Amino acid sequence: MKTRILLGLILLTMPILSGCWSRIEVNDLAFVTAAGIDKMEDGKIRLALQVAIPRMLGAAGQGGFGGEKDIGTKAVWIVSEKGETILDAYRRLQEKLPRRIFFSHSGIIIIGDQMARGGVSPILDFFIRQREARMRSYIIFTKGESLNILKFIPKLEKIPAEIMREQVKQHIGVRINLKDFVHMLVTEGVEPVAAEMELASSNLANEEDSKAPSPSNLETNLSVKGSAIFKKDRLVGWMNDLETRGVLWLRKEMKTGVVTVNIPKEKGNGKISVLILKAKTQITPILRNGELNMEVKVRAENELYENNSKLDVSDPKVIQFVENELEEDLKQRIQIVLDMAQKKFESDIFGFGIEVERRYPKEWKNKYKEHWEEEFPKLKVNIIANMTVNRTGLTNKPLILKVKESEK
């Protein structure tokens, strides 16, 4: 009897439980692909959103596309509004949009330099508390206004945010998402660093406009050009793309890259370029007699890709000479970045403090933790480089020597 009553109650409640009272239709959402934040001259914050237009995201020739030239021109809609805070700007935007703003598909957060120099904590606070925001969204900084980056119309993708995401993923520069940046900000012994993006000329003329290149018809493209350096939550400066390569070495994030060295005239003149196949960085704090130093060991296996000198790389002594030149070049590059971080910015973007805490936790807690901002600029760093050339390609002698031999 009790079983029958229980089954009856279950059957009666099933229509109530199966309802979709909290569902949200796709047609009611405005999908944000990227967000840009700028600080305006009047002190207000401008929030700009790159919103996807679903009906324009079909294959080429469908959904309103007239051909290749129109790709990307109407795939997104840029909307912006100013407010006293980001939430205030967000509310004003929502009042003007017919659909609910939806952040779950946003993969890019771009911040202009004026906003960043004043402190990015308000921005991070908003996105951390926003339930739909993705902690894996890449955080990018730009000189000027972020709105200019959002308005860029790509050639190879319909959505500009896809170009930004792929650029950051290529390991050309530092690759920092929202979670990484917040972790650096709240962790003792490391300062935040992130990628810098800008609109740059690709030096390619648009053939449909004119056959003669001119400043008016040169194509522009989004490019990761360096890195933004922070102290606490404030932007303090920039490093260019070459300097950023040194940052990658010291942050143990070097994956691949090309190193080119100049060969002295007495050794054969010209240039030699190698491709980094494997890279490893080891950072070791050394505390002796109360003095703290850092030892940085960098190792890389390389493949020789181009030889424009007269060196014959079939000779082991020549290979050793090339390896020595590569090591000196790498040490100089890392030293330049160290000097900038220690003397110019006074910002430990490499996480040396974290390494000290791991190796000497007691000394870190009692002596260095509270005064790391003063200790880092005067820290002595010993750089040890080990570059090996394991492959020389399909030929050993440079082409210029082979041509001369064939002429004899």
C-alpha cells in the first residue's frame, strides 16, 4: 500500500520537475568574443564588447557574405559605453542591447595603457566575480586604446578575437591568461607580465586597391610586439619583442625560436641562423655567508637552418665556434633584460622570489619576504649558457663555397 502511495506521489510531481523554467534560449543571448577596457579623459571607464553576429558566421557565400572581400566586415558588432565603474558601463550597455550579454565565449580581454597605468585591480575584480567570465581568457595590453584593436577587420578569420587568440598561442611572446595574471598579482615573489598587442603594417599592399604600395593602401595586421611590465597592479613600462625573448628564457617559457649571430670577418663573415628545438632553464638561488645570489642555467638544442658565412660546418671546431657565439649572444640578451627589470622597472617579473622561497623558506619568511622590492634590484645573477648544434641540415658547406668549387 505504501509503495503504491509513493509511486502515485512521484507521478504527480513529475510534470513539475520536468519543467524548463530557468532555460535561456540562444536567440536571447549576445555572445561576447572579446572585451576592451579604456580609461577616458573624464576619468570614466569605457567598456567595449566585440559581439558575434550569429547569422553572419556561416560559410563564405552564405548568411549575407558577397565574397572574400567581405569576410569579417559584418561578423561582429562593436558596442561600447562609459561608466563610473565597469559594472556601471556594463549595465548601461545591457540597457541598450536587445539580448542578454553573455561572456562564456569571450576569450580575450584587452586593456589600454591609460587604464593599466592607473591600476587593473578594478578590471580583474569585475571579471573574477562575473559568473560567466572565463579565467582562461587571455589578457592583453596595448599602447593607446583597446577599442582600436577590437575594431580591426581580419582577412583570414571572420571574428577578430580568433586572430588575437592565435597570435598569443604561437609562443611569440608571453602567454598569460586571466588566472595566471591574478595568481602573479597575489603571489609574493613575482610581479605580473602580459603580452602587448598592436596594429602594425604588414608591408603588403592591397592589390585590389592599387598596384603601387603607398601608406594609404598598405595592409595592417594584429601583432604581438612585446610585453607589458607591471609593479603590483600598475603598468610601469614595455619590453619589445627581442627583449621579450629574454623574458621567456628567464620565466622558463621558451619553446622555440630563431637565433641569428654575426660571424666576424676574420672567421668568414656573414650570418648563421639556428632554430631552437628544445630549451630548458634552471634557476637556483645560492645563499652564502648571508649574501644571496642567483644562478641561471640555460640550455638549448639547435638545428642550423641557414649559413650565409664562409664557415664549413662539417668541421667540429667550426661547430664549437658557432656554439660559443650562440652562447655569448644568449647571455647578452638575457643580461639586457635583467638590467631592465632590476634597474629600470625594479620589478621581479621572472619569479626569482618564488625560487628563493622554495629553496630557503625560513630565510625568505624572516628576511626577504617583506623587503623583496629592495632586494631584487641589487641581486647578483650569474648566467651560464649551453647551446649545442645537433643538426646542420642536408649540406655542410655553405652554398657560396660549393658554387666557387664548381667554377674551378
